[in-house]
Amino acid sequence: MDTMKKNSLSAGNLANNGLPNNSLENSAIEITVVIPVFNEEAVLPTLFTRLYATLDAMGRRYEIIFVDDGSKDRSAALLRQQYQLRPDTTRVVILKTNAGQHAAITAGFSYAQGACTITLDADLQNPPEEIPKLIEQWDQGHDYVGTIRESRNDSKWRHWASLLMNRLREKITNIHITDQGCMFRAYDKEIIDAILHSRETSTFIPALAYLYASNPTEIVIKHDPRNAGQSKYSLFSLIHLNFDLMTSFSVVPLQTFSFIGMGIAVISFIFVIYMLLRRLIIGPEVEGVFTLFAVVFFLIGVLLFAIGLLGEYVGRIYSQVRERPHYLVRTVLSQNDGAPEPSSQEPNLIAGSGNLNLRRSERETSK
């Protein structure tokens, strides 16, 4: 990371007092903010006001990429209106169907041009006003800036479930993320490129980025109650996400059950020897049948759980070999004709098929 180069860019742009002018327009984009949106019409107007005010005040050239993840409400219409108001800094990627938060973020990454990319949820629980804190750490040479929520404003069950999964994940992987549930993070351009070239069909972006980072750090940020609407993550979704996290970055669960299997085999062998000696010394017995059933049912339960865990890994292999598209783009609203197009040779971007990405100009989409 060339810290001196970043600081010189920052110092030069700060003199512009956050106002759009020719010097900023002609400079390279420094900051990209990627925001996945799914049924967030109630919160988007407030998000627009706070987010653009924060970035304008920084005096650095930026772009905001909103990714509509198959919303069923008026989110896409509001994003289109915002693009028409600020086409110089706004880009909108509209997906054909709901692909999921991480797939939507990946779609945004594929269009990002900034030297630093920030991911932010649309619900305003992570205040946009905290963005300068992340950029400050990036300016200091950190290629990955994680965040820790100062005081969580989630329900108690989500707080404790997240805490438990954080601890479990730290034990079975080499991913040291204090608050894995917070998607408000900053990544250097090199990290973004590495993620886009990854061929994994399903993954957890903050953990994957951490693996690629050479100088990661974490900072504490504020966490507000949800501004409007409700969380899109159910209990089942959170469990599925954590299964993805653990099985994507570690084989420790499989190894654990291998050791459990060996331990049970040893104990069973000793138990057989014991029962054989007891039969020879005492003779036939009928007592203890129900105890034996209890032991058998317990072992069957362990076995079924192990098979299910193995199925998670096999399912990942199945998903990988199918090579189905992670997402399909319906249209892209962008004024910047020089923006990068997702490459058909990068299967993590669209579908390994460039013709599935229909890029249209604003004039075409208004017809």
C-alpha cells in the first residue's frame, strides 16, 4: 500500500470543500460505496440525504453503487430517481431476481472503480457519517478495515446468537473478525480484484477479504436502531449464513467428527471386551437393555448429524460444479461510459456469459 500517495491525493482533494468541480471530476475515483438494496423504500430517502452529504463533505471524488436485489416495492423506482438527480456520482445496478446480500455486493464490486470500496447496508443501522473513520484507516495503509459495533441495537436473541457464532468461528477457522455480522467495511482495490477472481459459488465476503488482506485492522463504530422497515435476515437465514461461513473456510468440522468417530470406536471396543468378560464371569443377563438402547440412539443421533455436516460439504461441491450464475443483471444506470464491464472470463461476476448482462443507458431505460 502506497500510503504517501494516498495522503497526497487526500490533501489535494480536501481543498475543494466537498463541492463538485472540474479538478474533482478529472481526478481518479478514490471512494466507491456499494449498497445492496432489498425492499428498502421506507429508508432510502433518508439514506440519500445523509450519505451524499457525508461524502460531499469529504472533498474526494467518489461513486455510489446501489444494487437492487430484486426488490418488490418501490426501491428500484427511488434509485432511478436518485440517479437522475446525481448521475455524476450515482450508479444503479438492478438485478433480475433476488440473489442474496453477498451476491448483490459482488455485483456492485464488479462495477466499482474506486481505489477504496466500502460496503454499507441500506437500513442506516450503520451511520454513513462513520465513513470518514474507515477512509482514515485506509489512508494509513490498511487494505482491510473491519468494524465493531459499539453498542448493538438488535434483539437480544440476535445479539447472543451472533456472539456465539463469532466465538465458534474463531475456534475452527483462522478468520479473526470481532464482529462478523457488521457489513460496514472498507477494502482496497487489490482485495476487490482478488474477490472477483475467486471461483467460489457461495462465500462470506468479509471473511474472504480477510484472507486476502496483508494489513487488516478493525475500528469501533456507532450502531443505531433500524431507521424503518424490518430486518431481512430470519433465524434460518442467519443459521444458513454461518454454515456457509464455517464450511467455506475450514475442514475442522469434518476433522472433529473424524476424531469423535475414532473415540467412539475405541470406547465401543473396550465396551465389547467388558461385556464379553461379564458374560463369561456372571453369565447371561437381561438388565441394562434400555440403557443399551439409549446409547444406540445417542450414537445414531451423532451419526446423522455427521452425515448432515458431510452433506454440507458435498452440497458445496455440487453447487460449484454446476457453475450457475450468481446473479443476473437486468440493467445498469450509469453516466460513466468508461466504466468497466464484467468480464465473461470471470465466472464470479455474472454467469460466465457476458450476454446475460444487459447494460443500458438512461435514455434506453426511460423508454
